[in-house]
Amino acid sequence: MARFAANLTMLFTELPMLDRFAAAADAGFQGVEILFPYDIPARELSRAAVSAGLEMVLINTPPPNWAGGPRGFAAQPGQEDRFRHDFDRALRFAQALRARHIHVMSGVAEGAQARATLIANLAWAVQRAPHASLTIEPINRTDFPGYFLSDFDLAADIIAQIDAPNLGLQFDAYHARMIEGDVMAAWQRVAPLVRHVQIAGWPGRHEPSMGDIDYPAFFAALEDGGYRGWISAEYNPARHTETGLDWLPRP
């Protein structure tokens, strides 16, 4: 049975962050993720999650500025010290929140030196936190111009080169549609590497019931392929969050 999580950075934004946990639980979600949780004390977030009976599924590495800030530093030559400082901060939050995954963001970069920097930083991170599950995610360059990790084959190659049990792939179906066009073909190619799945409709990045991605077929493919991880709703509601949840399977 699939387990669905709500991305509280994007859903239930009608409410203050700490109130979104209960709203997600009431809507039928079993877990939550927060992209950049660093503006609120971890103990308050943890208390809200526990009170709502929800698992914290994923956080991103800093920076914490979601509104227009950089999208990570892991692939940026010269930013190794910044990356390591930020990673340790994310690790402390993840431990306090008992978050299942930490998404390591590559940031804006280009070329062979950026690839080498990302590999070196990831190699350091998997040794720094052998107990943590780390993910990397291909993100499309239309929405995030210049983002280094924008290719599924590149991500697979990097994971193979690192060859660590605590590093895997984060598969966002919206980004897969933007990058490759065929979500199902992309999934079949990288499924064994995937630790975490995110969903949104395409185009528009609204509810997964909107657009041309066949999510019932995608969910069936995940089930048939033995995927047992979380599926996180990471989209911008077209209207009020609660009015757009008809897509969410109910127990």
C-alpha cells in the first residue's frame, strides 16, 4: 500500500507552518516533508509532527531561503566549506526531526569541475553521515535555470561512482516529465536507484489529477515494481489545498 506525504512548504499554505501538520493528517496524509525547515526550532516541528501522528519524511540541505535564494552549493567549486557547514546543519535538523531522507541540492553550476565537486562533496557526506539516507534529484532547467543536476543518466552515473549504501535517487515525476517527456520510461530506467518519489501535475505543477501524467498508471508501476518508499505531494495547489485532494487515495 502506497504511503503519501504532504510537502508542507507548498501545501496548506493557508495556515501557519505548525498548523499544517494537523491539516495534513486530517486530509489523510501519513507523512510530511519540508523543503527548508530551518526558520522554526526543530523541537517545535517535531512536536507538531508527533502530535499529528505523522512521520517526517524529507528535508533539503540549506540554504534556508526558499523565496528566491540559491538552490544548494554541492556542485559549486569553491563552495566546499559552505556546503559542509550547511550539510552539518541539515544533519542536525534531520536527527532532531527523525527525518528519513536528506536531499542534497547541487545548485547552479556547469562543466567537469562542477561534476567533480559534486562527487567529492557527496563522497564526504556519505562518510560524514553513514546512518543517514541521502538523495540527489534531477531538476529541470526551465524552472531552475542553470541547475547542475538536470539529467537522470548523470544522476545514475554519480550514484554508481559514489557506490555508497546511503545514497540514492529522488524521483520527481513532474521534473521527469519536464526533462525527458516520458515519465514511465524514465521511471523504468532508474527505479532500482530510487529512495523517494515526488508528484505534481504537468503542466502547471498543480494537483496530480491535473495534466497529462497518468498517475494511476504510475502508482501501479511503483506497486508492481516493489517500491516501498514514500510518495510526496509537492505541488502548487490550483486553489485551496483541501479542495484539490480528490486524487489522494483513501485507506
